[in-house]
Amino acid sequence: MWYQNLKELQDEGKIQIVGLIQEQHPDRCRLFMEWKKLEFPILVDSLNRLEVTGIPMMWALADQSLVIETRPKLDWIQGEFLEMAYPAMIIDNPAPKESRAVQHYLKEEWTQAIAAFSLEVNAASVQDPEDGRPFFRLGCAYRARHDSEDRKAGDFQRAIENWTRAIALDPGNYIFHRRLQQYGPRLMKPYPFYNWVAQARREIQERGDKVPALRVEPRGSELADRSRKAIEASKDQEANPDPKKNMPQDEKGYIQIDTVVAPYPARAGGSVAVHMDFRPNKKLGTTWDNEGGPLLIWLERGEGFTLAKQLWKSPLPGAASSSEDRVHDFEIGLADAKIHGKRTVKGYAIYFVCEKDSGLCTFARQDFEIEIPYLQARPRRSKGGR
């Protein structure tokens, strides 16, 4: 509504609209703007250097970036703001020099940024142990490297750990919460974050425009809707595909599994989102043989957690052979009990793959464990406040 009411003033050159986002993946904003035909620049602040703690925010600025109003009303902009005369000002206040960590981040030098932000975290632990900002920014750097060609195992999980730590230190920070909620379970979500992407692409194509590409596709938890319903165990008993462990173990490492839990650690009585990446080993030239069947994922039930189901089957692509990463997201409910430490969910994956050099195609099994730090929920206060 604001944009539609102010667009005519912008077209007439009377004002200039400028947006600001704290997105981890700013190209998703580009897709949204193309979808909605928004014609104004957007500034990206993934690290939240402006230290925004809540949104939406609106500022009315005059020449020389002089802030006139911090929460302007629409009728004030259309009237008094345009009629006011602002004296020319000379502002000798150069922008502060960015830290070495920020400079590396802006240059997409992810490994160097991680090292530099780690130093800032160590310094903050001594100088200001209650400051969550260094942890948040270190998490951003880890996630950025995870999305790059330089990805290292554990990057995504370390991002989650640092964002969780940032929230623990600054629980009122809106931006910190939204970044973790983006990848967290439905119990944490205020709304679905990217369920609009498919509709946006479809409508842009239908009108004959070019659809902006996304560097990283939204996945399970980013598309899921909010829910306040606890996870319930399925009443259907799935058949264990390999109960006697007859399938040969993947001793060569055809498939590499990276597992991420969010939030980390988690509180009892809630739930966690689990993100699993199955990546073919490029050194072995591993490919999925899709004619052999889908990737199977089996989880064992246990004490202290709840599984909605035990067996998942990954969808198969149309090609007989492929080498893409396969991702699978699901949620685990945590019991509301006086349990400390962690819970371990055991499982395994079965897949049919081929090795490029030898031409060997085989079924293989890989066992895995998902560790969930399991904390007791905060005690509830009585009605008397005690």
C-alpha cells in the first residue's frame, strides 16, 4: 500500500524510495521485487550492521541524509514533508571504517571472514560477554560459505549454533530470531518464509518476463507453514527396509551425509528441524542410479523424542542417472521431561549408486546418528508469581 501511494511522487521526482533488507539470500528479494514490479533500489545488510532490532521501520530523510522523521505517516509525507524547506548542510561525518571481518564478507571471502569474525567473538567474550552481534555475524559467514563452492562439512550447523547463541544473549532482537526461525521447526515460525516463490515464478513467466535466478533454492523448513501442534508419532508401522543389516556398508564413502539440527541446542517440550544433505563423492565420480530405486532414510524410535514417521523415500528425478545433491528435511519432537545433556537419534540410509572409474553399480547402506542437545524447559511461574 505504501509503495502504490508513493510511486507517483517518485515518478515525478519529488521523493526517492529506498529499501533495506537483512536477508541471508538477497537474490530472493530480487525475485520478489520482479514479481511485484517494485521499482526502487534495495540495500542489503545481511550482517545487520545497522543493528536493526525490529521491523518495519520507515525514515523520512532530506538532503545530506538528514533524518526528519523516524515513523512518518503517509499523509504527512504527501503533505508537510514535501512542503518543508530544508537548509543546505555540510556534514563532515565520514562513514566508519568497516572491520576486516566485514570487508572479507563483502568481498565474498568466506573463509577469511569466518576467521576474522571468530576473533571478534573471542574479543567480545572478554570485553562484552553479553553482546550477541559477533555471534550473529559469524553465523552469517558460516552459512554463506555453506552456500558457496568452498563449503566445508559442518558450516551450516555452526551457523545455527552461532545464531542460537546470539539469541540467548539478545533475546529481544527481531532479526536474530527471524534468521534462526527461517531454518527452524514449525513451532518456531511466525509465518511461512518463502512459500510465495513458486507463485512468483509462475506469474512472472505467464506475463513473459525473465525470472530472476536464485543462488540457493528455499528448502523444506523455509517453505513450511507455522504450526502450534506438537509432533505426534505415526500410528502406521512402517516396514524397516534392512532390519538385519544385510545391505553392504558404504565403506568407500560414495555418499557424504551432512546433518544439521536447528535450533542447537533445543529446549524440552519443543521440536527441532533436521536438515540432511546427501552429496555424491566427486572424487569417486559417484552418480545416483535412479533405476535402482529411491534414496531410503530410516530412523529408529527412542526415549525422549517423537518421530512423525520412520521411513522416508526421496523423490526420483526423470533421468536414469544423476549426480545432484539430495536434501531431506523433517522434524523431531522433544519430550517435556527433566532430561539434560543430549539425545541421539539413530538411523541409516540406503541408496543405489555407481562409481565412474570402475563402472561398478551397487546398493549401499550408511548408518548415521543425529545428536540433539536436550535442555530442560524453563520452570513455569505460579499464578502468585513465585
